[in-house]
Amino acid sequence: MKLILPDSKVLKQSLDAIAELITDAEFVVNEYGLSLKAIDPSQIALVVYNLPRDSFEDFKVTGQKKLGLNIPSLQQIIKRAKPEDKVILEVGTNKRLNVTLQGTTKRSFSINLLDLSNSELPNPSINYDVFIKVRAPVLADGVKDAALFASYLTLKVDSENIVISTTSTKGELNSETSLTSADVLDKDIKGEARSIYSIDFLESLLKGATNETELEISLKTDAPLKLKYKIQESTIQYFLAPRIEE
């Protein structure tokens, strides 16, 4: 197996987003590209990631390869890459992933492959009542505002507004964005939806997003939040379990 990315930017940004939640996981390399599906240790968030084959300058793989890796270890190596460095990933006969950063200087690293015999994780099968596509600050700013007061927030979408709210002994927040706002790029509202989510986890889910990122949000009352966005040519998708009120 030999994969060559023309620069390090997409992998660096992607690993920053994945490593927020995942420590050890398997990357799968096949004819379609590089992918990962893993759940965080607390089993609150599922991460689904795909970097398509067309993103690579060179892509050589026979059949399917599974690369069990410590994500923070790979992240630290890729952080050492300069933006213009090519990233070469190869599996040698020594059960290690060899990583070469090729620029004006050629630097070679290797990390152990892990034997992770995980069962296949299915995506939640949910008929969502709400789909919205918004510019990232609509959610990101609301999460930051809510973090001033609490560790959980309520996300609600009805026929008119996106509402982010929270209350605690410190104070309360209510933030409304009209569905007619220019920051709302698409919508399909079948009914009102309202759920409570961890602010810490939402911050982790948004780690790979910038102000220009377009977020696809699917919501159903007391169901996992589905959040999907692009990191350059790659796609990351999360399912975040809600907090159920007693």
C-alpha cells in the first residue's frame, strides 16, 4: 500500500477534528479512498470520515487494508508537516505505518499498527424531522455563548427559527436565527424538533469547521444529532447522543 497526498493540509485539519474524540481506531483503505468509523470512549459520539481516492496524487492498494492506529500519534507527526509537504503513507513488512513528509527536506517516521478487532458500527437509522444547512457560526457562536453558563444546551428548530438556549444558576441564554436568514442555506422542516446536547462534545464536533464551513444539521426530538461538513475535499459526519430529560 502506498498513498501520496499532494500536500498536508487536508490530513492535518481532518486529524485535528478526529483526535478531539477518538484515540485508537482503524482507517480503512480500499478502492474508494481512506475512511474511518469510530465511537468515542464514552459512546456518546460516532465519527464517520471519508477522504476520496481522487484526493490523492498516487493511490496504490490491493483489496482492502485496515490500519489500526493511535490517532494522536499520527496527528503529532502530520503536525510537523509544512503546508506544501507531500504526505506519503506506506505499510511495510514490519507492521508499521511509514509516514514520509516530502518537501525541501525529506523526513521519515514510522508508527506501530495496532490490532483492533472492532465490530462494524452501523450508522443510526433515524427519520429526522429537521434538515438545515447553515454557515458554521450559526451553531458555533451559539455553542460558545451557551458555554458561558452551562455544560448542556437545548437546540430547537421550528418552522420559523433555529433556537439555542440554556439556563443555570449563572444565567441564561436564548439565541434565535430566523430560517429566512442569509446564513441558512437550505432547509427541510417536517415538524418541530428539540433536544439537549453536551456543549463540550459540540465544541469537539466543530473542531474541523471554519467560519466558511457549511454545516448540514439533522435533528429529531430526543434523538442523536447528525452533523456533517466538508474538510476541504474530505467529509466528516458525526452522530451525537442527546441528554434525555427525566
